[in-house]
Amino acid sequence: QKEVEQNSGPLSVPEGAIASLNCTYSDRGSQSFFWYRQYSGKSPELIMFIYSNGDKEDGRFTAQLNKASQYVSLLIRDSQPSDSATYLCAVNRGSQGNLIFGKGTKLSVKP
Amino acid sequence: GAVVSQHPSWVICKSGTSVKIECRSLDFQATTMFWYRQFPKQSLMLMATSNEGSKATYEQGVEKDKFLINHASLTLSTLTVTSAHPEDSSFYICSASGLAGGPVPDTQYFGPGTRLTVL
């Protein structure tokens, strides 16, 4: 089983819809969970982090964490074409802050 | 806050030459810096982890003698690609992780990347 798994997509949603991106992880000891956005040809950019079970909202973005199910998700409300990118889920491992990245889900928001 | 810079942003070199890439954390002290490589349409691949003042830890399959990493201070790490060949052409990205009490301790903040083309 891969440490961090994401559906590679592409996930296509119409403008204004809710995009739902999912991620599962294998290490029950993981404590920190991150979502990064990567535009084509650019480096990853941090969108959100979450440590506690439940939801965390920041503008149009909501991260959801369920440690019992080893599942973390990112919801993007009112999706815009500018949200079209690859979204990387990352999970902390170890005391040095090493992150294990999923391979990313490509999101396409159609006008 | 939490800005990481890289220099140069792109470089073209001849086969057999060496190229140095700098990674700097501009507004926080980074105890740990990471170097990644990404080929077109592929996922990030971690090359090595470096802690200030100590030797880098390389991922399996990454040649430490070819990819020299130096992390001399809490704000600067360098990656030197020695005797570069066309197959080393890639997008090299660094990230930095800050001290506890700084910006979200175990978060990695990425530099903008360096695109290397070896002719």
C-alpha cells in the first residue's frame, strides 16, 4: 500500500461547483496533513494544513480530516477556472518535518 | 512570511559542466531543507534532506557524489549537479522547514524552482 494515495484524475468540474479532492494515508501515527496546489510548470504552494479531526475552513477551501479512517480531503467551493491545477496531499512523517507527498490530483474547472 | 527563494530560476549548461543552485529562506530560519526533482508531467521526487551543519541524507537511488548538497547556515542550502548530462535536465525544487515556534513548524515551504537544461 502506498503511503499517501490520491486519485490522479483529471477531475473536471464546472465553474461555480464544489470540487472534492480526496487523500488516504497509511501511517496511523501521522499528525500533520497538508494540501498544496501546483500549477503547471510551477512549484507547489501551500494552501492549507490541518492537525485535528474535523473541518478547517479558509475562504473557499475546507480541509477535512478523519484520523480513524485515515482520510483527508479538500473541498473547493465556487470553483473557478483559476483553481485548475494539480493538488498535492502531504502527510508528515518523523520529527524532522519530512512530508510524504501523494502523486496529486489534477483538477480542471471548466468555464 | 515563509518565503523561500531559489537562484537561478533557469540555467542552460553544456554536458560535463557543474551547476550550483542556491536555496534561501528569506524570513525564517530553516533547520531542514529538502531538494526535489520533477520531470515533466511526473510527481515530485525527493532527492535529499539536509540539516544545517550536517551531511545530507539522500534518498535511495540518488547519487550523493553527483548531487552535492551543502547546508551551511539556517537560511542557505546549495545543490551542485556535478558533471551534468542531458538526463539530468529537470525542474529542481527546494523546500524549507522552520524552527518550532516559527511558521507552522513542520510545514515545508517551497522555492520557485530551477529549470535545468543540459545540452
